[in-house]
Amino acid sequence: MTIKIKQGNPKDLFPEVSAIVSDCFGSVWTADDLQQLIDFPHENKLFLVAYKDDKPIGYAFVVADYMDVVDTKVATVQEIGLLPEYREMEIAEEFLDRAIQFSKANQAELLEQVVSTIDQWLIPILIKKKLRPSEIKADREISSTNEAKLIISNLKKNPKLTVLMNQLFFEQNDDLESHIIESEQDLDNLPRKDPIAFGSIISVNRAEELDTILEELRKIDVEWDEIGITFDYLF
């Protein structure tokens, strides 16, 4: 079996991988979603496709942009998709090696990747490549501030969780309006009571803490819709 990795323009290589996106991510991510991701403007882009013989079996999409907020260039692994039967091979490691090379070549000071619930199979590989978890974002769809109060109360009960930020999201003219919530009083003072989502950001100081924090989050009396973990590689 011969595995080769091809690098090229995202728009040129998209047709090669469009048929395997749903096989990589199930029903939560589609070829149309990937197309929108590719179409979004970025300063620098890297798109890789892995082939078994001539059959596409996986892909990676990495970007690098100057960020005014942190006054530096940040590279981001937008997506790594790999068919399940090839995840035990070293293809994802090769994708990450090339992402690190791309980040250095474009003078990024940070490479980051957010791992969602569907692609947590990547976690051991990210840690092996010296990417370290920095925070966990847990999200839940809600419809009232009372629901948000219950979630905040449950989070506060667990001393093992260091909550950096709680956010409520509202719909505003087809955009998301975000409010940072530090206390139940903040919820009482909100002019609106119809949030569509709640998000909580939890600090992770060491890779060894990750499993414990995830376990504690799942113990809380909250059914999270999504748990995303941010991994960072500092140059």
C-alpha cells in the first residue's frame, strides 16, 4: 500500500476530497461546509490531500493570518479529516508536521487547533507533536436566562473547574450578539431574556489535566451539545 500526500490550491483539491468529508465527520460536517471554509479569505493557506494509491483518504487545511488583537501572526489548523480505517497510521502526524513547517515559513508565532467532540481521536497525536491544550469550550443551546443560571450554578459547584468566561449568545439581525456573564446578577441585568446558546471556557494548565477536566465537565448536570478543546503550539 502506497500513501502519498499532495499539496495544492484548496479550490483545486476540494473536488478530490468532497466525496469523503461525510465519511470523515459523519453527519455533523459536509462537503458544503468545507467549501465555505475554503472560500473564507485568509492571507496564507495550506491544503493537503493524502492518497492510498490514487484514492483520497484524508485531507488537512491550515491557514495563517496576522491578528490585530494579539499583534502577531497566528496559524490555525482549520480541519483534519481522515477516514477512520487510516487513523492508526501516521498520516495525521505528517499533516501536523507540515502544518508546523507552514507556520514557521509564514512567521507565525502560534499554531492552534480546536478539537471538537467528533474528532477527539486526534488528541493523542496532538500531544505527541507537542501541541498542548490551553482551554476547553463547552456549549449548549438554551432558550432562557434561567437555564443559564442553572448551568453557572452547576459549574460553580465543582472546585476542579477553573472557569475563565461564560457567554450568552443572542440572534441579532442574522448575526450573533455575545454577552460575557460573570454572575447571576449579570443575567438579571440583561435587557434580553431569549438567548440561543450558552458557552463556558475552562482553563487547562497541563496536558495531564485534560482527561480529568473533561470527566468533571461530563459529571455536571448539563447535557453539553459540543465540547471543543483548543491546542496550541508556540514557536
